[in-house]
Amino acid sequence: MTYSAPESVFKGVDLHPKNNNFLHHTSEISVDQLIVRRGQPFKLTLNVAQPFGPKLHQLHITAKTGEIPTEKQGTLSLFGIPDVVTRSRSAIAVWKADLHKDSSLRTLVLNLTPPAVTPVGEWILTVKLEGEEMLLGKLVVLYNPWCPGRCFICLFEDNMVEISLLILDLNLKHKKDPADDVSARCNPIYVSRVVSAMINSQDDRGVLQGNWGTSYIGGYSPSHWSGSYPILRRWYNIGAQPVKYGQCWVFAGVMCSVMRLLGIPCRVVTNFSSAHDSNANLIIDKYLAEDGVAPKASHDSVWNYHVWVEAWMRRPDLSEDGAFDGWQVVDPTPQEESDGIFCCGPAPVKAVLKGETNLKYDIPFVFAEVNADCIAWMVKADGSKLNIRSDTARVGHHISTKSVGSRKRLSITDSYKYREGTEKEREVFEYAQSNMGGDEDEDEIEEGEDDDETEDNVAVEETDDAIPSE
């Protein structure tokens, strides 16, 4: 007697990656791998061996991501047709399935929708019918920046998805708690901080190692790179070891590419005469010696220019009325630690303009970059300080980004600060300082006579962060 295995209830599945990706604005990434955007339905066709009727049968579908998927964290979703699936009461980010009108008894055309709060990353879909389970396939879910009348087009090289997801998986928070990290990827605020930290290699297995010296042994000068992909590809191919070397405009360009791949709208921004305030007092301090007195050390500086990224996102964590939604500064260049890690932002540009330095993340540092005062102090024998020179207008000029649809420069200085020399600019600066809780330096400060002389009279170190502009 011969034994024949029972016929499978499933005959095959088509994820329609080419058509789905076109509709989800991801065909520039791939036409073979299914890549969709959350909050938007995508179609798949499931062929079955026996007639299917929603009133007679139950189609169970499971979507999961991460190593430890759970309904409570939104990394596991149980749903189906009809949707009478038993779920945990704590389930969040539940997917939805609809049976399309073009379906027949044995050809099920399904519309699946990942909710708008789905964690981004790689997901696995499985289906169960009549006690038999089958893998539907793997897909990647990205953020969805599209809305009527607005979109952006980006071209991406091969394996950019794998590279970008590896960047997320190697971050320190994922190592500490993988389940919590994957769940938090529903939030672009969280992801932007992760990417900011992972583009530099200061704390982790980040993409780029910075070098502001004159020797580039073992790597390439930052000016060698003409695009992000060669850097990301090299990092990926050498086992996620840092690529040598980068400076601010390289860090920013690489981060912009990764963020756009994940679905977060971004642009690169340049700030001329950009301050680095190391002690968070919104002042670039320079200390001069009185006869016989050694001057105090200062790590503050003014860079001839600095480059960062702006990312567009909502900030419900700061205000329910959307007051701080919009462009956010995220800076992957390792300058100062934020919560113990070299990252920066997202800092709302609107908060920088208003001097709201008491809000998160890293607004005092960004505010100082564009609007710090430069003060030269005379350190007296008794340790007190005398303000002998000050320049309130040196920092933050010609803040620029690329215009949409052209290669022209777009000035966005007014979105960061009020015009120098106006009462409003001084009012905001004083307000920003008051939110900081005052000067951290408790030494006695004396005021010298007012001096409106130019920057040449304020001996503050200026650092070349990048190659000279042409």
C-alpha cells in the first residue's frame, strides 16, 4: 500500500512587489522585495485548493517583527478574515485584512494594512487555514511621509534596506533590550536619536570615524567621499567596522540617506560661524591672563561652518497642539554626549527660535550653535572674571539648505533666530539663558565697558571642520 501526503490547502502566494512598491513610493528602492509604508494597504493574492467563504472558514494571519515579538509592544499582530481572532487585551498596533471584491472562491485577493504606528523594520507574515500554516513572506515596513500634494523622490542603491536595518539592530539600546528597542521603532523621534548615534563610531559599531587632523593613514580624507552609498556599502562589507574618515558634512550626508530610506523626510543644513558650546552656558568663553595668573582653559570654539540634518516629524511629546512639529535638528557629528551617548536631537527648530532651552532634546547646544554670545574674560588674581570684550552677532550666519527643485541655496536663518541687532533677538537670548538656570560658573563676574567691536577683538578659537568652500 502506498502512502500519499494530504494535499496542501495552500497553492501559492503572490506579494505583487512591483505594483505594491510603486504605490508605496518604494519602487526606487526595489521592485523584487516587498517594501511598504505603514498606514497604507498593500495587496497580495493567496491561492487555495478548496473554496473559501468568510461565513464558513477562518483565515488567520500573523505579522511579527524582532526576536521577541509581543502584542503588548506592537511587534506581534494577530488578525484575519473574518476578523474574529482572539487577541490580548493589551494588543496595540493591530494589522487589518480585507477581502477584495476581485476575489474568487479559490483566489483570495487580500488588502493588508499595517497601522500608522507600526514599528519600522522587517516583518514576517504567516497564514493559517484549516489547521495548516504557511509562510506568506517577508516584507519591510517604512515610515510614511506622503500626503496629498506632497512627496519626495529618492534613488537608492542595492541593499540599502539591509544596511539601514543593520544600523538599527547594532545600536546600543537594541543590545540592552531588543524587544523594547524594536517596539520603539514605531516612533521617528526615537529612531532619529538611534541613527544620529550610529552614524558616528564614538560609542558603538557606528558607520564613520571622525578625523579633524591632517593625517588619514588607514583610510581616506573626508573630502574623498562624493556620496553616502560607498561609505555605507563599505561599512556593511567589512563587518560593520567604522569607515575612515568623516567630518561634519560627511556624517550629515550619510545620516540623511539612511533617514530618507526609512521614510523620514530630511534635508542637509549648513550653518556658517557655528559655535561649539562645551559647558552649556550659551556663551563661547575665552579666558585671558592677568599678569602672573594662568588663564582658565576653555573648550569652546567657533567652527568656520558646520553641517547637520533637519528631519520633519511631529513632536507630541513636547506639545499637544503641534507647536513644535516640523523640522527637527538631528546631528550625527560627535561633539557632546546626550544622555551618555554621542548623538544630538531631535531639537525642534521652532523651539530654538523661541529660546525654549528647557525642552528636549539638546536644544541648548543647537541654540548656542546658531546664536551664542562670544565673550573674552580677564581672569583676575582672586579668580574673578572681567568681561573685556563681547560680540553678540558673530555666531550663526547664512544658515542654508538646498532649494526644492533646483540647486540654488535657500536661506533658513530666520527660522532659527531673530535678526541680529533687534530687541527680539536679545529678548530671546536672555529668555534662553533663564531657562538654563543661570551660568554654571559660580566665579564672580564683573562687567567691563561695553564694546561693539568686531570678531577680531574676541579671541575665540575658530576651527576648520571642513574643506574650504570653493
